Amino acid sequence: MARICLHAYVGGRVQGVGFRQATREEADRLELDGWVRNLDDGRVEVDWEGEEDRAKALERWLGRGPRHAEVSAVEVEQMPLQGIAGFVVRR
């Protein structure tokens, strides 16, 4: 299966609920590469790449998020591959 790169903005109650750490853990479980960070406007930004089925699985997970999150919107777009290695939480 081909690798793809996806980029998302996640809105709702997504800061202060462990969203970034849970996203990293889910990305690691799915063997994806990329990063996640909080934005000043209260959203979370995520950029990831990997096998298409695994990348799409993280996209679906972002719509739910971790237990204490309340996701109200996910904006996703496909991007060119960036050659990212590993998955990190950016500050």
C-alpha cells in the first residue's frame, strides 16, 4: 500500500485533556510518522504520514480523540510526502 501524508486541524475541547500525548501514542501504535502541537487559538494541529490505511485510521481517531476530549471539528487535507521520521509532540 502507498504512503500518504495528511494534515489536520482539530477543534473543540482538545487542549488540557491529554490530546497531544494520546495522539502520539495512537500514531506510534499505528506506526505513523509526524507531529502534533497545540495552537494559540485552542485547536490542535497534526501532520502525519504512513501507509494509507493506517493514516486514515488516525484520521478517524482524531474525530473522537482521547477520553476527556470533546472534538467538534476536524479539517483534514492530503499533503505531499515530507519524509518525516518518528512521531513527536511539539511545544
